Amino acid sequence: MDAVGREELPPRVRAAVLLAMGRSTEEIGPEIGVSGRTVRRWRARPEVRADIHRVRLRLLDGAVASLRAGVGE
């Protein structure tokens, strides 16, 4: 997802995407306009944890697809 696509997402969803990518709460907060503490609170919510899990699965699926495409070359 490019930076423009992330800008269109609500802040809590953007935080979930960035958390799934391994970014720290303190780094994410200022980028999306909230505090790191807010990101930590969001991260503790079950629905955000589920969003993080879904994003990680999509990232993993994309990585596997890229590896498979590379094997065929």
C-alpha cells in the first residue's frame, strides 16, 4: 500500500497497518497525528488486534506469492 492509500484510511486502521509492518507505537503516533500512548491503547483493543492479524496475513500472502513468482523465473 502506498503512502497515498494509507492517508485515506482512518487513523486507527492506519495504525494497525503500520503495527503489522513492525513499526513502533512511538513512531506511528506522530505520523498519524496521535500520541504513542493512544496507539498503545488502540493496539490493546480486540478489533485492532484482529486488524493487525489480517494485515500480517495479507503481507505474508504477498511475500509467498512473490517468492513463488521468483521460483518460476
